[in-house]
Amino acid sequence: MNNHARVGVAGFRGYSGRELVAILARHPHVEPVLLEHRETDDRAQPVGPAQFARLPCTAEAVRAEGLAAVFLATPAQASLELVPDLLGAGIIVIDLSGAFRLGTAENYTRWYGEPHTAPELLTEAAYGLPEFCRARIAQARLIANPGCYPTAANLALKPLLDANVIVRESGIVCDAKSGVSGAGRKASLKTSFCEVTENFAAYAILEHRHVPEILRTSGLDEGELSFTAQLIPIDRGILETIYFRAKNITFAHDLFDIYHARYQHEPMLRLYQPGQVPDVRSVARTNFCDLGMCYDARTSRAVIVAAIDNLGKGAAGQAVQNVNLALGFPETAGLL
């Protein structure tokens, strides 16, 4: 294992890309290189030497510079264009878009509304949720970084589904709220200040693109999950409140024990004592996923609350976890 690597970041002007650069700048084993994949924006820039090297985001430039890996914090369409050439140049790619998360071209077309132009890479792509896919990530040349909502939902649901303590036929409700940065930096009316401030709105009801990611990892059928995303007037953070009927559970501590058995050695998972739950502030600017649980034995109702930073564990932080695994660095390097 080399003790140092240079890695590229395309899309470094977006919220997730800027977060990536900030994390990598303090990483003990990695030096970030900024990759230009489109025209520069008109945001004011400081005068003086650039802090990081810049290159065009082409396979030739990346290979000539000897970069070990490239992060794509780009829209799905841009990732579909860039990934084949980067892989052909022998570069490990960590893609933060949804381009390679869904397993099949049919799934992608249904949820993204357009054809997939590199379907031959879908089965190769490793889903980048380290807590469940660590071994495959470490061997992969293409890593599909998970979406923010599915990260929280699957970390909350999968251990309980694997333990068979959820009454699936009664349905699972995932009430998910996100800060505005989750919508990306591209200007839109719905995410403008006057629309968001002093407001609270649901969106993409019954058709959110992150639903198939939750289903694919958790093993749920679409009819067993009701997922609704909502935009809240904060800049970053996700809180998911998940409701279901439980079985084979007597106390809330039984749920805690299931999580503890699964996550006790996971560095990025933090559990709360039964009856206590996390909030968004507890995970802000971290790569942690915090889980809390409540249970009513009389009615068998269970509530799980999951909190992450959508730019941390929901995007850039998790991408750094993945590059650490792919390059053989300590998994928490740059994150703790």
C-alpha cells in the first residue's frame, strides 16, 4: 500500500464536491486535484496562487498525472459520459450521482426517465455502503456512492429486516426531511431563498429516485414501503422517522440489541439508548449515522429515528470512506 495518493475531484464547485475537497484537504494520505469538466462559473475568486492543482477532466490528463482515483460529484448524465473513459484509463472511480446505483438499465430508465448509456457497467459497479458492501468496495474499480436518503434508511432498516422483527405486510413508513443543499447547487425556483425560508414542503411524492435504492439494499418490495421526502429550511442535514409494526420484540432494548450486534464494530454508526433519539445538529459536519429507537409493547408500534449530514455520510464523507477502502487506507482516515 502506498502511503500517499493523488485523487481527482470533478464537480468541485457543487455542494458535495466542495465538501469532498474540504475533507480531502485534511486527509493524511490523499492530495486532491481539481478536475474541470465544464465551463467555470462566475462566482468571485480570491487572488493568488491556487491551493490545489487543476486539470481537465479527461482520461488522458488524469492518466498522465498519475491519479489513483477520481470522484465524480457530477449529475448522472455527466457521469455516464465520463466513467467509461476513466475506467479505460485504469482509474478507480467513485461516482456520487445515481448513474450506477440501480443495478439495471430498466430501473434507471423508470426512475430517471432516460436511457442508460453504459448498461454494461451496471452489474460491475459496487454499491458504496461500507457497512454492508465493504468487501466488494475494496476490490471495485467503479463505486456507486449511495444517495443520502437511502443511506439513512438502509442503515436503519436492514438490520431489523434481517432479524425478521418487522411486520412487513403492515407496511413501513419513512418520513424523510432534508436540508436544501441536498437538492444541489443548480439554481431553481423551489430551492430559492424566498420559497424555502419559513416553509416546509413535500416533494417527488411516490416517485422519488432514491426509493429503488432503499428497496434494492433492504430487500423490501415497493408496496411495503411508503417514502416521502420533505424539504426543510436548513442548509444541511437529514432526519428520517421510520414507523412500523414490530414482532418478536418485548422491549425497545430488544431493538437496541439487534443494532448493537450488527454495528458495534462500525466506526460511523452511533446508537442512542432506547427511548432517546438523535437530531440533525448531532450529526452536522460529521460522517456519522445516529440511530435512536422507541417502542410501545401494547400496540407493537416501533419508531426508528436516523440522522445523517446529507453532505457527510450522505455524500462526500461516505465517498471518502469508499476511496479509503479502495486504496487500502484506514477507513476513517480524514473523517475522524
